[in-house]
Amino acid sequence: MLANLTISNFIIFDHIEVDFFKGFNAFTGETGAGKSMIIDAVLQLLGEKANRNFVGSKKETALVQGLFFIDNPILKDLIINNNIEYKNGNGIVVTRKIYNTGRSTATINGTLVNINFLKDIREFLIDVHGQYEQQSILNKEKHVSILDDFIKGKISTIKLEYIDNYKELQKIKKRIKKIEADLENKEDRIDFLKFQINEIKKADLKEDEEAKLFSEHRYLTNIDKLNNSLNKASYILNYSEKSVVEQLSSVIYELSQISELDEDIKKFEEFINNKYEEIKDMSYELNSYIENIHLDKSRSNKINSRLSTINELKRKYKMEVLDIIQKKDDNINELNRLEKLNQEYEKLINERNIIKKDMGILADKMHRLRIDNTEKLEKSIKDELEELNMNNITFKVDVNISDKFNENGRDIIEFLISTNPGSKMESFSKILSGGEVSRIMLAVKSILNKIDDIPTMIFDEIDTGISGKTAFLIGKKINKISKKHQVMCVTHSPQVAASADHHFKIEKFAEEKSAVSIVAKLSKKERIEEVARLLSGNRITSSSIKNSEELINNSF
């Protein structure tokens, strides 16, 4: 159950901290006071999408924190298996922080968790029934889920196996569709791939060939300049009037005349003498290099031709050499795949047929279970609706079989209703008023709550379009649900509020430049006054106080 809710800087809640209790917790207040914002805050703890507008004006962050006491062993295992600290009896603290940028973070017992993890554990914590869910019962596609929830102890294992097969079938069908598209132009594609592969193979591209060719091409195109500079360098070294070799020889001679006079001069002489020998050797090698320089026109032509071939491929494929080589390998892989396409297609068709056969068996099992339990659901719904002042109705679960598989098997299920004796059975969406929709959804929740082990249920304005005796009956029904589940209900109805075990009032106070809301648990006296306000408006009289006391007393 949800034991405590703390909210800070959330829309118009500056800071509130509310302790909740077992049983029926009702919330009332003026329109716009922030009753539904409490639900929005709880939904943040369940992984709903954050919104920057949730952050209070001129604030950087909003915070919602809930303390849950849990006893579901599956949930405990989920918590522990995700490395979240947990001790029996201490519960879990779920915290959601929302930033004014729209970003949000979530933690459980101080451990950072993915928002999707909050969605994963939602089914173990709270069932929120808002106005959107109330309208969802008008959508016949939701009806099969209600029937399956009613018999989930019998059908859940079969349905999970069916869903796994259904998902696998969708993957196989997608692959088959892709192969069928490939088969339409298979031969043309194979011819095209072979042409490209042969063209690239013929070019015999090498990874570093282009750079080497460019280097050699640069050398050959500058051979005259090379000869000229090298010959000048050789002349300066050896043959000029003051050649480098002769000049160094003179330096060495002069140093040799005085080297015996000082050890440092001796070192200078030895150093220069060594360099002199190196330069002489280098000059011989330079002359040898010059003698071997010659222009190989045939090699130059081959290089130009090869570079032209490479550039032509680069322009054609709009790729660099490495990418062209990779393209050849990719084409070979695709060619191999296409050549085996028919075998793969046949294999997938076979897999599809096998999985459809298995799905057919599972779908038949689900169909029989649904058919066997429709009358039971019809009677249960009818009994619940009679308790909610919807008498003389006829409720029917219409089950038809499609020739195609869907997510729920082959069954197409729709709830039909007749609200008057002898009138035609119609779809919900055609004849139900807002009040009738509320009562039917509450009837469904009343039935399913006997099956579900979810600890907390939230109803947001379940009494829409209802008043008087019917509202009194709805309050009694919610109170009955609260015997097994903790219930929180946002309501405008005095009859529903009077049925609660615990009554909270939400009030909004307008300040000079902003508005803030507070939540307070009402004492017995305050509760009588609040129910009186709901009965008669803001002008509370002694008569409305008396009526309030009677309504509260008669609700138990």
C-alpha cells in the first residue's frame, strides 16, 4: 500500500506530506484546487512521462516521493535482482525528480533506476482508474482484456505462450515480405552485383597503392629539377673553387698544427676529421645516385594509366579506395544471400506454417475458455450493476471468431448492453451515458478486484454524471472494494465522500503573484462540514450539517 506521499514544487503544491491509510481514502475540494494533480504526482512514481510544466513557477526541480509497503514476493525479487537495497518490513521509497528542462530521474531506496523499471513494477503497486480509463470501456478492443482478466488464472499461461508466438510470427512475416520484395528483381540484382564485383576485382585495388603511386608520380615528373639540384650540390661539395671537402681539409690541417697545445683543440680536430670522412663518403654516394638517375617513360605512362583507372572507379562509386574494396566484399555477401534466397524463403514459409499451427491450437484453447466463462462474467456484471441501481439491463459478451490471428488469438469480443426491457442490444458507445459508463467501469473493477492482488486502487472522479441514490450506491461499492484494497478516490460527490474511511480536503490559496494548494486530513467535525459543503454549496446551514451527519452515519 501507499503509506506516504511527499510532493515539493509540483505545479501548485509548494510542499505537502500526506500519510495514507488502509481502507477508503477520499479527496474533495473546490474545482481547480488540485485534486487531480495528486493523481498526476502518483503517476510520476509509476513511470508516466514527465513534463516541464509539472515544475512549479520559478523553480528548478519538482520532487515526488512515495513510501510503499509491499508483500508481493515477485516484486520483492524484482527489487533485489536489480541491486536495490531492501529489508523486509521497511518498504520501498520511490523518488522522482523532475527538472524544468523536462528531464527527470528516478530512484528506489536511493538507487538510481530507469524510468521503464517504474513501469515494470507499476502492476504490483497501484491500479489508477482515471477518466481516460473510464472512457476506454467504450472501445470494444479493450473488452477481450477485461474478459481475460476475469479468467486470468485459467488463461494467462496459454495467452503468454500465444503472445510469444504471435510476436515471433510478426518477425517471420516481416522477413518473408522483405524476401518477396527481393525475389521480384532477384536476377537483375544478381547480374548487377556480378558486374560490380568483376569490375572491382579486375581493377585489383590495393589498400596503400594509391599513395605509393602518387609518390612515384611526383618523383618522375620532377626528375629534371632533381638532376639539376643534385648536380649543383655535388659541384659545391667536390668541384668548386672552394669546395666543401677542400675547405674542411684546410680546417683540419690548421687544427692539427696546434692540437698538441690543448686537449680541447685535439677534440675539435678529431670531431671535424670524422665529419670530413662522413662527408667524403656521402659525396661518393651522391655521385653514384646521380649516375643512376634516368627517366623511365614507360613506367611514367603505367603510373598515369593506373591512377586514371583508380580515379575513374572513385568517381563512379563516389567512394575512396578502401570503401570500394569493402563494397566488393559486401556485394559478394549479398550475392551469396540472393543465391540462397529461395531456400531461405522456403524455410521461413515452413516456420510460419508451424508457428501458425501452434497458434491455432492455443487460440482454440483461449476461445473455449472464453466461451465457457462468458455467462459467468455476464451474470457477475449484471449483479454488480443492479447493486449500482442499473436494473432491468441485459448484458452480453459477444464472441466471434476471425479468420486472422490478432494479439489475443482469433476472437473478436464486444460487450453489448440493453438498458431497457425489450430494447435492442447495442454497443456501449452507442447508448451509454456518462453516468452509466462510470457504473459499468466500477462494476468491472469490483469484479476484478476480487481476483487482483494489486494493493492500491485510485479512482479519479468515478462519480462523473451521477448523483443521489446512485452516488450513494457507488460510495458503498467503493467502500466494499476497500476491504481488500487500499482505495484513494478523488470525488465531487457528497455520497461517495461520506462512504470513506478517511477524508482529505485539498484547498487552494491565492497569494499576490501565485497560488498554492494544501492537503489536510479532516477531523470528524471538519468532515461533517466538508460533506455539508458538497451537499449545499459554500453556504453551510444547520440543515445541511444535519443532512451531512445522517449521510455519513448511513454510509456504514
